[in-house]
Amino acid sequence: MKRILYFIAIALIFSCSNESLDESLINNNPFNITGKIIAPNGIDPISEGKISVISNNAIVQEIFSDTSGNFSFFLDYGNYDLVISKGLFKTESSILLSDNPDSFNYDLGDVSFDQFPNIGVVTGYYDNIESILYDIGLVNPIDGTPLFDIIDGINFNRNSNEISNHNHGNERIIQNTSKNTGLEPNVDFNFSDLLDNVSLLNEYDILFLNCGLNTDADTEDSASLYNFVNNGGILYATDWTYPILEKFNTLSGNEFLTFQQPYKSGQSLSTEATILSSELNDWLSINFDLTIDNTVIIDEFLNSWQVVADYNISSVIAWLDGYVEYNDENGELVGDNKELAFTFLLGDGGVFYSSFHTENDEDGFTCVDRVMEYMVFELSTLTQ
């Protein structure tokens, strides 16, 4: 009899304990909110996406998604607004958590962005970043048109050292090799018009410059782009757009990137590059199985690409480096480990530059395409 009473007493203790635990949960964020942030294409995960929880117009929590885009956090019952973002990409929603719920689990499911930065892409002979933007889902779902402006950077009357030799080394021009014929200029102004119109230029949040665009990269051109970035714009530039960034050095008095001379001396067409960012490495590895021991194959160089000789480590972030060969000032072929992709802040804005680019003459995402996809979203955080 004593033994039975003992077990009854123990049961009552645990019962009271559970009731106390439930009451504690109800008074201390009982709801487990879960979800996954994905790119607008509905597939690719967004790492380090921010979830801002707002109550009574005040942020009460900020949570970040993991490498696979997943997130989880706890809230007490009530009304909340959610702002889910990655830099300038975002979406907003509201949730109501009842004080008499059927379940303490609230799954938001897959969450994608529906608010995008204002993006302009300037076409070039040797690069097609517009294909990456299209493939990550910056597309009108009804008619398939791109949700960004494509600006003619080639077919207008402007002298240019950059296009005086239309062959990138011995490589063919890759203009219009995109499988999507809809990725052609869709505005009624060209790159020259854009540079001459400050108010038009400042309408963009991010401007992508493809390699081989038509520009003199003179002081006036570069000053327009410099002011665009300095006032909060974000600039993406690759390979033969390097003269613009040299002008940025002069205008700012800061040697962000120093370019190898002779110019356009890069000869390696691929390298096994080391990823210098653990976040980028994990995103490529966990989601796409593209890296081995923190390395990835970068093979979107064209012959005679521009090597970066050095960079200012106090103001510039390097993302990748690898062993490459190039011609020195004597015309001799030499090899060295060089950084290949960079970001830096300038005034209220920021810049991305890479020595490689996106040829995009293949179906689907290549390794380089994935790196560029990551950088598109990362770029939009530079001014945050």
C-alpha cells in the first residue's frame, strides 16, 4: 500500500511539474516559428537571410537563416509583422499567434522575395551576368520577361580601347550566346545615355557591367560611376572593366585594387581556387556539393584577362585566390597565387570586381555561376 501511494505521489509531482512547464511555455515564447528562405526561382537557398520580427512598430527579434536557408525561433502569442530580407531583396508578411492554439508549431514554409532592388545590366561582348539574374528568378512569372533593365553597352557610337580588339585574346566573342533570346536590351537608352544622365543613373540600386562593354573609361565616364557608388549605388564589374576601377583609385585617393602590368596579360583559363569565405564555401558545399577542401574550379577566364596585382587589405575583401599564369613586363610567362574576386565599400556604396566572368554558353548552373549567384545577393548587402 505504501508503495502504491509512493508512485501516486511521484505521478502527482510530475503532473504538477508538466502543468508548470506548460504555463511557463505559454508565458515565455511558446510558438516555434520555422521556415526556409529561397531565391526567387523557388529552389536555391539563401544563407544569412535576415528575419526581422516587428510588434507595435518595434523590432523585437532578428534571426538569420542558416547555410541551407532554414530558420527557427520562438514567439509568444500575438500579432507580428515579418520582414524577411537579404540586403535589398525582401518580402513582408504578418502572422497571428492565437492564445488558444491547436499547435505550438507555426511553419512558414518556403519564403521567397517579391521586392527587388532596381537593377540595370549593361551588355558586353564577353559576359552575360543577365543570364544569372534570370536563372535565379528575377523574372516576371506571367510573361517571362526579366525584372531588371538591360542596357545596350555595345551598339552605339563611342570610341573605346576596350573593344578595339574584339577578340578576348584568341577567344571568340560570346555576345548573344545566352540560350534565352529575351535577354536583349529592353530600354530605349544606351550606356552612354545613362552615364550622361545623373538622375537616370541614380534610379538604380545595382548596376552590372559586363566585360567588353563600350566605354572609354575616361575621367567623365568614371566620375559618373564613381558618384553613383559614392552616393549609395552598388557596382558589379568584371575583367576588362578594370580601367573604371583604376579611375576610382584616382578619384578616391585610395588604391583599392592594383592591376598587373602589362594589362590583359592573364593566360590561365582555369584554376583550382581556394575559397576565402567560410560562408561561401559552406553554401557551395552543403547545397550543391561543389567544393573539395575549400576549393572550387574557376574556369570562366578568357585569354588575355586582367590580373589583379595587389589589393588594400584594410578596405578590400578578397573572396577567392588561385594559382594562375600570366606574362610579366618582359613578356615571360610566370606563375603566382593571385586573388580573383573582391568587394569593397566606397562612400555610401560598394563595388564587386572579378578577373573571371560568366560566359553562360552552357545550360544550367556551372560552378562559376553558383559563385556569381551567391555574390548577387551578397552584393545587395554592401550598403546595409
